Amino acid sequence: MDRELLLLGLLRRGDMHGYRLNEFIERDMASCVDLKKSTAYFLLDRMLRQGWVAASEEREGGRPPRQVYHITPDGEAEFQRLLRANLATYQPALFPGDIGLGYYDALPPDEARPLLAARRAALTALLDEARAAPPHAGALAWIVQHRVYHLESELGWLNEVIAALDSPTLVNTPPTEN
Amino acid sequence: MDRELLLLGLLRRGDMHGYRLNEFIERDMASCVDLKKSTAYFLLDRMLRQGWVAASEEREGGRPPRQVYHITPDGEAEFQRLLRANLATYQPALFPGDIGLGYYDALPPDEARPLLAARRAALTALLDEARAAPPHAGALAWIVQHRVYHLESELGWLNEVIAALDSPTLVNTPPTEN
DNA sequence: TTTTCCATGTAACTCGTTACATGATTTC
DNA sequence: GAAATCATGTAACGAGTTACATGGAAAA
């Protein structure tokens, strides 16, 4: 659903062939969307069969011929439908890392602590990456902003957790909610 | 991976049959993990074949017989392996909702605004739910804490976005990063 | 008496990834 | 001459979901 929305939205701003689309997604949206090339080609082909996009073959010099896609009226309608549905809902994220955290006490503290430190290092690296990401035009910039905002929040949380687990007064228990 | 970690970790705290596991996950971890019953049964069966757990059939009264699983030494080793890998890494979350946000300006503002308001309402509802979630024993409580922390951060972010989009001075442009 | 609970599964399907194939052309 | 770039795909696989099947017992 959201992948089609992504592709249709990109095509709405201008015709593109698959390779360019993939390039753009990989270079400029790598941190936010995870869409493999084969998947993109597959989705473009399916949207073609559904009539959401149309293609015209082009060639330039000795390059392989390429399918340039452009969005159709049906595709535009579908885009609007998908966009409305997307904007109106909130899809909560899941954190597989929390499962491990839930079993933190299954490991001796001296072994568990450095592991969480490694997690924090990985998180910090992602945050630096996100902060260095190339700026986007228009509303697409929100995506990058959100990533930074979120990763900062995550780092804050992880620091709290680590501090609480390191504190010798509490016996590795998270704060109660009563 | 993380699902196996979840199941092994639960079995580590005490033998259980599939139905009870599913019950616990659905009742007490619904907000944090999304694991369907069939998937749980399938994973239990596979872990059985892999020797990570063993099963003994029990019956009680006129009830259907049940497979009570307990973790094996191999399973414990695997649990530790999975736990270390999980704790040491950070798996970044993706936000499909951001794709829609990135195309916010494709809709007339009067139509887009209430859609985002609906998103915020959905988010608020999830937050209330998370705050009302039953408390957990030990380190598992971190999972609930994280969910609340994260949803609060998300709400803060969304409020910022909505405020910025509503503000008539800026032309629906997110803050630049220079 | 119909519904719900207990308890376990199978089969078909969707979605997406991985690995691979192709072949010309430009760059090192 | 080797490697990377351009450009598009296919085939096989894996993870997970959906829908369905079963069948006795307890509750409404």
C-alpha cells in the first residue's frame, strides 16, 4: 500500500524510469524507506497492468532501452485514495529490540551492560547519519526531520534505561507505574 | 529471530502449552508484539524439531490434550545467542505514515488538515491504551514503558507538524536544516 | 440450544527478499 | 582487460497472515 503511494507520489512530480526511481529511493530516502530494486520493478509492472501508470520506451545513445513511467488519471485517483488513508491513520511501530530488553536480567550484568552499550553506539551512528542526510524539497523534508526527532527520542530513552540498570540502588527494576 | 527469542524467553520462566503462550501474548503483550496464534504454533513446532524445546502431552479433565513445552539445554544456548544479538543491535523503525506526510501538499489544506487530526486522534487513543496497560513483572515492564515513552514522543512530533502546517506564515514548508 | 472456551493445527495465500541472468557501455 | 554503470527483470524462497477445520466441554 504505502510503497505504491511512494512510487505514485514520485511519478506525480515527474515521469521517471525504474532505474532512476530506484536510484532516488536508495540515495535520498535510504534511511526512511526500505524498498528493494526488484520490488520496485515488480510494483511498477503491476501498477502498469492495473492501469495506474503507463510506460513509453525510450533509448539514449548506446544505453539499454528504458521504460519511462507516467501516472494515469486512474493512478492519480488511486494516489489520492492511498494518501487520504495514509494521512488519516497512525500505524504504530514495533520494537523487536524491546524483547531482548525484557529479558535483560537473564544475563549477568557484566555481560549485559556492554551489549546495551553497543546498541547505543549503533543508535548514535544512525542518528549521525540521519543528521547528515541530504535535505529534501517540500514536504518530503518532514521525513528526514521525523527520523532525527525519533532517533533523538530513542537515544534519550536508551540512556534512561542504561542509567537505571547501572544504578546500584535499584535492583534492575524499571520504575513501577503505581 | 525475535519471535523465537520471545517464545524461548517465556518458556524459560516456566513450562507452558501453546494455548497459554498465545493467551499471555495476546492479553499482556498485545500492544508490543504482534504474533498470531498460528505463527506461534508453527514456531513451537519448528523449535521442537530443532531440539530447542521438548514437549510432553498432558490432559486435564475432559479438555483437549495439550502439548506442554519446556526449554532444552540447546534451547537455552540458542536463547542466550539470540538475546546477545538482540541486545547488541539497534533495529531502526520505519514509519510508513511519513510517506503520506511527504505528499501532504498534494491535497488542498482544508482536506488534509482533518485527516492529520484523525491521525492524531488515533495516536492519542493508542497512548491512552498503552498507559492503561497491565503492569509487568521484572524487566518485561520496560517494554510497556518504552511504548508509552515512544508514543508520547510521537504525539509531540505530530503536534509540531500540525502546528507548522497550520501556521499561515510558513507556506507549508518544514524547517530547513541549515 | 446456541455460543463460547479449550486446544491444536493445516492449506493457501500475500508480501517481500535474495540470488541470479542479461548485455552493452563507460571507466579504471 | 577488469570492473563498474546502465537498465530490467525472473525464479526460488521465506516469513507471516488469513481462513478454515476439528471436536468435546462448559456457560448463556
